Amino acid sequence: MDTESRTEALAQRLADSGLRSTPQREVVYDVLLKKRDHPTADEVFARVKPELPTISLATVYNCLETLVACDLVRAVNIERGPTRYCPNLQPHAHFHDVKTGRTHDIDLPPEVLERVQAVLPAGYTPASVEITFRGSACAPLDATGQATKS
Amino acid sequence: MDTESRTEALAQRLADSGLRSTPQREVVYDVLLKKRDHPTADEVFARVKPELPTISLATVYNCLETLVACDLVRAVNIERGPTRYCPNLQPHAHFHDVKTGRTHDIDLPPEVLERVQAVLPAGYTPASVEITFRGSACAPLDATGQATKS
DNA sequence: ATTTGTAATTAGAATAGTTCTAATTCTTAC
DNA sequence: GTAAGAATTAGAACTATTCTAATTACAAAT
């Protein structure tokens, strides 16, 4: 999706919640989509600044909160420390590499998600599930440069 | 397990890591086992204080960190906010009730754990997995007062 | 076009949770 | 009993986030 249609989609989602599209919200969302490495609010701030030099950190927090409320972004708390933000809305797990500190998205097939949900006793109705692995990744890559599935 | 044998088991585990058993470590571990409600460091501090009135918050943090390092306790970060501590070492998921703010342990059958691990591409070797549900629980109870399995 | 009300942004102060520091106390081995 | 290292302590420092109050931007009604 190009930047313009992204921006329109964002405007639509915001409007659905009775909120306005603003340059700040657009740029914050854009930097999240551009580099999907689960940045912290501070990191987002640093990436947005060149584009909007007068933006404040408080606004970055506000924008991120807004995007999370509109279900355009997920807030991820993998470990004690700053919250990280993830614009991947597909069902996925996170692999947190303790060596590099990086977090990778791991695609989550629907049947696994279902199987996991099924462990809940009656009456527990989950709004969301978060699956996080912790360890070290030394994934071999296939011809396309993608991590191969075991 | 009674308190004495618990204390011995703790002493053993600490010794295995070249660490000493101390009254502070014992009492911190005891309060975690006594009320398994995923308390924060502050809450642990409050519960330990009557027993050891001179203990400091820093020591509570130190003890918790030590217990986590010895694999006797899990540190849980469900959402932004204070880290919570969980002495349940069985494989289990967490259900975070957004209404009450409480977190329940959900037993995790081995085959589900395996199925979840299997989503990882080759080369990703997880040291641990954390599965967290978020939602609201209004679990019906069976005759024994336990939540019934769906 | 102007006004008016509301939404959003801003800078900086305040807060919460945790970690660090340096001094003291407790243990253990000699 | 002494020396060396481990653990504890109080408080300062630090980090991430939220709050506050003032300002700016915007949209609707006039």
C-alpha cells in the first residue's frame, strides 16, 4: 500500500472513532509501518522528529495511544522496560532474541490460535492473546533470505 | 509442602547457584507461595514487612531478582506497569482480567505447548514461552468451586 | 469572513517503578 | 578473633510515562 492510501485508511479509522487525522498522527503511523522493528516511544520520537521538528514526546505518546485505541497498532510489553509498538495486525507471536534484544514477528496459523484459546475454561472470554518466546535465534535462511520453517 | 521443607528446597536451589539462604530471601519466597496472586514488588514488600520490619524495598527487589535467576519464580510483564511475580513453575498461561485487574493462572497441557513451539522456524530456540490472554472472566463454577473447563 | 467551541499539540512538571551507590552488617573460612 | 566476601540497607538517581496548563489548529455556525 502506498503512503497516500495508507493515510486515507488511517483517516477513515480515526474518523470511525470520532477523531481527526493530523500530521502528527500520520507521520507516527508512517514511521511504524516503514520500519517494523517494534520501536519504543523514544525511538518513534527520534524517527518522526526530522519530518516534524516541532513535535513533542508527549504528542508521540498521545498518537501511539490513539493508534492503539483505534486497533491500528499493538502495544507490546515483552519485558520490564519501555513499551514497544507493532503495526502488524495479523495474528502473530513474538520472538524476543535475548542476545540482540530484537523482537521478530512469527506468523501464527489460525488452528494454533484456536488450540491455544481452547485451554481456557468456560466463562473466560479473551479479547486478545499474546504469545511471546524468549531465547536466541540463529535462523538459517533459505534462498529468498527468509527464515525457513522447521 | 510445609514451610520447613520449602525453606530447605530454597536453600538447596540457592546453594546450587553459589548463593546463601537468608531470612529475607526465605520470607520473600514464602509470601509468594502463600498468596499466589502475582503481586508487585511493592505488594511483596508490604507483606514481608510485618515479618521483617527492617527489610528495605531494595532488598525485596534483590531477593525477587535472585529467585527469578534461580528459576524459582517467574517475572511477569502483562502490561505496562510494575512487574509481577509468580511462583508457579508448572507450564501455564495467564489470563488478565481487565475488569478486576487480576491475573489467573491457566493450566497449559503439554501438547498445546508443543503445538505452539512448533510455529517457530528452524533456528529459533526458545528458552521460554509466555502466553497471555486479556479479557474479562465471568467463569461459572462447578460443585467444587473450581472454574469448569469448556 | 469571523466567531466560537472543541480537539489536538506542546513544554515542562510530576509521578511511578526500578536500579544504583556507598556504607554497614552479616557469614564463612581461616 | 580476623579477614574477605556476600548481603542488606537507605536514599539518591534514573527511566519511562502521565499529567497539567497554556497554546494552537480546526470545523461549524453565524
